[in-house]
Amino acid sequence: MPERGSKEEPPSDVELDIIRSFGWSLMEVEETLYQRFLHLSAQRSLVSRVKFRKYLIEMESKGYLSPVHLQGLRGYKKLLAERDGRSLSPTAPLDEIRLALGSKKARPRFHKKKPPAIVTRDLLQMSETIGKAIQTELESWMLRETGRISKGLVHEHMKNMCHALDENEEALFEYIRTQTPGILIEVGQILKSRGPDFLLLSLRLTESSIRKYSF
């Protein structure tokens, strides 16, 4: 009989997707895991919450996950971090990060920039909404990691992400990977669905708003 979580009992594709849903967090609440899991692919979007919970219980019995409570909510701690000897930890290359985000293939390192979109009132409102959502995710991650939220540090991260994305997507991924890993999945999904210009506008609007009301 194989040991719990041993290499003799490799995780299934579904279990690997659940592991990837942690992003770079070691612990995450069940609701957040479920929402990230649904965004991994269209096929996963058909999995019900009841079925997802069964997957979690099976993974717990195999030793891949450990149940925890985070701020009074049920959550899980990730115990498995490898697939076929390849790490799924923060040291994974950018191409593997994109695959973990649900991309069908890795993007080329260099590509032509699209013409800038026309800035309309609707675009600004949507950008502000997305930017505030990123800020909320960042603050939630900071609270889980340190137990407190520093508005000054939130502003610093937003400003640095703007500078990184203004350089290229690689620089943004590298900054998030090393400085704010807890928001990698969310930012990656926005970048994938909306594009770099929209994300940069969202970050700049939010950074400006934080600076205006915090300093």
C-alpha cells in the first residue's frame, strides 16, 4: 500500500489543478480555492461545490492537503509541491506559471504591442473596479501573511507593479512572484483576459487613488 502523498501514488490532473489553485500561498480558504479552480479551464467550471469538496477530502486522505481554519473559515494547507520531479513552487519558470494560470501554451517572450485603446468613461470605470479588486486581494494576502495591512506598503506594491508592467509582462510576473505571490493567480487572469494595457491602467488608477487619500 503506497504511503500517503508518496510518489507511488501520483496526483490526478484534477488534484494537480487544485494544487495550482493555491498559487504561491501555502494555505488558502476553501471558497477561494474553489473559485480559482473554476477559472483554470472551461471543463473545471462544470464541477459543483459538493464534488469539489469530495476532491479535497480525498486529497486530505492521501496526504496532499491538510485542513486548517483561517479567520474562522475552513481552509487547507498545501503539502504537495511537485509533479514528476518538477517543482510547482515560486521558483517555477514564467512559462510554467502561465500554464498554471490556464493558458493553452506559453506566450513568446517578445511580441508586438497593440495600439493603445481609446479611453472612455466605461473603460475608466471598469479599470477602477478591477484595480480596487486587485487592491482588495493584495490587502487580504497581506493580512493573512502578517496579520496587518499597511496602506503605505500597498501603495508601494501598486506603484512597483505599474513600473514593472510598463517595462514588460516578464518584469511584472517576476515582481509578483518575489514580492506579492498571493495575488499572482488574480493578476494573471486579468492580464490574460483583458491584456496589459487594461491592467496597467487599472494599476495606475488605483495607485493614484491610494496616494491621494493616504499621503
